[in-house]
Amino acid sequence: MSGKRISGKLIVLLALAILSADANGQLAPGNSTLTVTTNADLPNGSCQFLSSTCSLRAAIIFANSLPPRVRYGSVVTIQLPALATGNEYLLQILGQNEGWAWTGDLDVQSHIVINGGGKADTIINAIGISERVFEIQPGWSLTLSGVTVKGGRVQNPAKDIGGGILIQRDQYSAGNLVLVDSDVTDNTIVDSRVGGGIGNFGNATLIRSRIFKNSSDIGGGGIYNGPYGNLTITDTTIDNNSAINTGGGLYNVGAVTADRSTFNDNSARRGGGVFHTGNALTLTNSTISGNKALFADGGGLFSSSGFTLFHVTAAFNTSGVQTGTPTALYMSGVSAVATLKNSLISEPGKAACGFYLGSTISQGYNLEDGNRCGLDPSKGDVNTFYVGLGPLASNGGFTQTHALLPGSFRFPNPAIDRIPTGCAGCLPADQRGVARPSGYGIDIGAFEYEQFPILQPWPF
């Protein structure tokens, strides 16, 4: 030992290695932790041996190969280190419909957690295989943290959903995805398919992540949430996705809840930001901005089913090629009932809302700079000619927002302090996490204007 003492930290690490390995130096099954040691796409690395070369694919194959009784009751954690700038985890082994990650995409048939070294330097790229990146089989789960999923391209008629990630479901169980601090980008699906970035038939949770620059030639450029799919979106941005037909950002047929999230600069023929024809859609403390319906209605959101907007800001969306085409919200069909509460719709000089047998229900204190959304002044709703909004920008929090501008003494911003502080069910903080109220009342929309304390005159 050259006279050097072994540190206590090293002793602990050695003990952990011994406890996690059998007499042959092989990792014990169950709650194993594997560390990827190469960015080469190798299927035959023996990741269960502590001294072996371990690729990402080989680590997933190891997890999938555990006995079913072990897989059901344990989690395999894969540590995926950051790479030097310009290097990626490039998938290169061709093959389709094999199902166990030996070829093509990375199939998940176990409970797997992949901890990346940060999304900027831990990039999993499927550009070399003309396939999606991940497919989660029914009953299994994948958690991705600190990674980027990119380069998926699906054009096989047998694989018609999910260019980047697909979460499957069968009659017995559903796949599960948790995406944390990660990006899904530059994925595409063609040949009349849906879900450029993510296709979900199971359960998907997105936290502090970004879904951007994905595309589909039919619908759901960013995300397709299919029948029975459950999608929860928190502190996440869905932007710059495109679909030729419906739902540039999100196409929902299942159930979606989005909180403190932003849908911006997505595009499609209709429903540029969101196309909703599903069981449920609820957006709270969220922003719908700058989306485009290229040839039809609903630049921000097109719906043929009921949905709820609570403390939402919808602004600066565009629709169609004719003046007067509804830009923010379009409700099509008798089931398309928009429930609005404390929400702000600002589409200056445009028709903000449109209806074909659809309707709105006001739960109070909504604001529109126009008179096309069916608001109800008796419930505290406001129709005005101007709302002072700043551009979409990083104003704090994890997502971009439109700041409320203060206005002037003569023309104050009608959204500021409009809601009584004792309102039932009002959210205690805005999209950025700023506490409500900041002034004499609560502000309409996703942004709470932070006012300076009012200095009272000295009592002479």
C-alpha cells in the first residue's frame, strides 16, 4: 500500500461494492445500481460484473433480463455520466419489433431509473437507427432525469405512435414514464402517424422539462396523449413543435392536467398549441402564447370536449388566413364547454374565441380584451379594450410568462387586483411561485404583479 492509509470514505465504498456483489464479483439482482462506462452502443457488455464495460443498451438489457419476480419488486438505477461537448450516446444497432432492447430502440421491460449528468451533456440520440429512442412496455416504468432524448424517427407502419418515447398499455396494465429536468427534442413521426416527441397510452409525468422542436405529419407534434392515457405536466415548457393537421404542441384524447406550464410557438392546421378531444383537460397557472393554427381555428386551443382554465393567460396566438378567425380558444360541438376561472385572454384586434355549438361557463373574474368569449360581468368578468402584457419572457420560475404591466393612474391595468382576496379556491401562488395576493387583491391570469409597498404619509 506504499505506506498510505485507506480513507474511511474508500472503505465505505469498498464495503458497498462487496455487499452488492456475489462471490464472482457479480451484482446481486434486485435494487441494483449500474454505471455506464462507454457511450458506444454495445449490446453485449456484462454490466452486472463490476469490472466490465457497460453501455446504456447493455444496462437496460441487464434490467430486462432479471427474473420476473425480481423485476416486479425492484428498481434498477442506471447512472449515465455527462459527456464532453459534442459527444452523445448514439444508438446505432439496427432492428425493429424485437422488444427487449437488443436492437433498435431501447425497450423497457423492467423498473428503470436513468440518472443523467445534465440534459446539456447527456444526450441519447437515435438518429442512427431510424427508430424511436425509448419504448416502455405495459406494466413497467422508466424515470429519466437530467437527459436529452432526441433524434427519434418513426416511419414504420407497425410503429405508428411516439417518435421519441412511447408509453404502452394493454388490457391488464400500463407503462409509466417520469421525465424530470430533461428535454425531448428533434424527434419526428411520419406516414400519417401521431406523437412526434411522446406518445402516451399509459401514465406520463413531466416535471421541469421541455418538449420542443418535435414534429408529426398528422397530430401531436410534441405529445400525443391517447385513449386512457394520463398525462401530468408541471413546470414544463412545450414549444416550437409542429403537426400538419392537429395539435402542434399537444393532441389529447385521454386526461391531461397541466400546472405552472407554458405552451408557446407551436403550430398545426388547427389547435396550434393544444387539440383536445379527450376525457379531461385542466390547465392551472399556465400560459398559452404565440401558437398558430395555420389554416383553421383555435391557434391556442381547439376543443371538441370540455376543459377547464384556472388562472391561465392566453395571449398573442394566431389563427387561419382570414380576419376574424378565432385565435385563442375554439369550442366545436355541444360537448365543448370551456370552464373559465380567473383567466386572462388577450388577443388584441382579433376574435379571441369562437364557437360551433360550444359554450363557456364562467366561474368568475375572467378578462378578455374584446367581447367574443361569452364572459359574464355579473360574476366579476371584465370585457375591456386593452390589457397591459409584456412579451413572453423569463420572469422567474421554471417557465416563461407574460408579465402584467402596471398601466397608469388614469388607465390602470384592469387585470391587477381584480379578484377579492377572500375568493374561494384561489391559488396561493402564481405560475412562477410568487405568492398571491401581492397588492390589495389577486390578479387575473397566470402572473401576479409584484407591487411595491404603498408608503403612508407620516401622521402629523
